[in-house]
Amino acid sequence: MKTAEIKELTTAEIQERLASEKEQLTRLKLNHSISPLDNPLQIKVARKTIARLATELRARELTK
């Protein structure tokens, strides 16, 4: 998910997306520990998406 797409979302949508991305990251890590993933870079992409969402959420808190 690109930063421009994240900025278009509402705060509630960002919080929802953040929760679902964290859940997906947990599943990916668990699956990877049991048997290697076909594409382990998915974990890296998920972490970066979570960071982008959290950063935008924090920026919105600070501008209020």
C-alpha cells in the first residue's frame, strides 16, 4: 500500500487496516516458522505497511 493511498483513508479505516495487517503479519510469521513461505519477502512488505499506517495515524494525532 502506497503512502498516497494511506493518506486518502479516514482515521477509522487506517485503524481497521492496521489491525488486519498486524493479524496478517502474525499469521505469516507463524506459517513461516512451521514451513518456509514461498515468498518470505511478504513478511518485510507487511512490516513496512504496518509502519506506514502507524506513521500516518501518529501524524494525524499530532496535527489535531
